[in-house]
Amino acid sequence: MADHAHNRRVLRYLLRTAPAVGAAAALGGIATDPGSSWYRRLRKPRWQPPPAAFGVVWPVLYGLIAYGGARALAATGENGENGERGAVARALAVNLALNAAWTPLFFRAHAPRLALADLAALNASNLDLLRRFGRADRRAAAALTPYLAWTAFATALNATIAARNPDKRRTRIPGWWRRTF
């Protein structure tokens, strides 16, 4: 009976986390432009996956983030013992905002270094999220692990691209937002 009640709570929270994760995914999808002349001109490492790989990996990762978030939120209890449920929800929201910010920074602002700074913050957020998920539910933390691994890989890829492609202009942040939408 307790398992059934927990599964119902997970489903209820999944109905909340999935739209939030979906919004981050949608923003990334809108801003991604691997066919742009700017992106094609970048000097990229040989070990970069083909563009199609990102379209396969990210939906799986987003599903795992939503599922892990739902499990962690459900495990913190209906009343959020000591405010932990709210802390998990806020940490997940910050993580999704950092996740969503990377694509416009990289592809629209043409700012690999600024995108790398975002990834550094995202990696710190990932570790915080893993810690919070792990305290709440081991399966929630396990669901998040592939996301952490992929984001670490993305950081190495972004750092390599930034190092191989010196920025010859100043990035003007207000302009990239207009080009994104």
C-alpha cells in the first residue's frame, strides 16, 4: 500500500516537473542552430559527436531529469519536511534555467566563453541537485547521473571550442536575446 501511495505521489510530481523540463528543452530546441555559418566555421575537436547524437541524447536526459525530480519531490513528503521539498524544487528550477540559458548563449550570442561560464554554473548546480536528490531518493539521484556525465562532456567540448576559436569581438548580450526569438 505504501508503494502505491508513493507511486501516485511520483506521478503527481511528474505532472509538474515534466512541463518545466519541457520548457527548458523547448527553449534549447528553438535556439539551437548547428547549420548556421558561424557554427560551421568553428574549429571543433574530432571527438565531437555528430549533430544527430544531440537529438537522441537530450530527450532521454530531459526525461530522466523530470523523473528524478518527481521522485525527489515525492520522497521529501507532502509537507516538505523542514522545507526540503521547496529547496529541491528551487534547485531544480535554477538548474533548468541554467540549462536553458546555454543554447542561446552559444548558438545565438555566438559566445562560447560566456556559454562555458554558464556550464560551470550548471555543473555546480548539477552537483547540488545530485546531493539533494540523493538525500531524498537514491533512484532520483541515479536518474540524474547520466545528465551529470553528459554535461561534464559538454563542458569539455565547449571549453575546447572556446580555446580553438578566439573571440574577436565583444559579445553584446541584449542583441542575442532579440535574435533568439
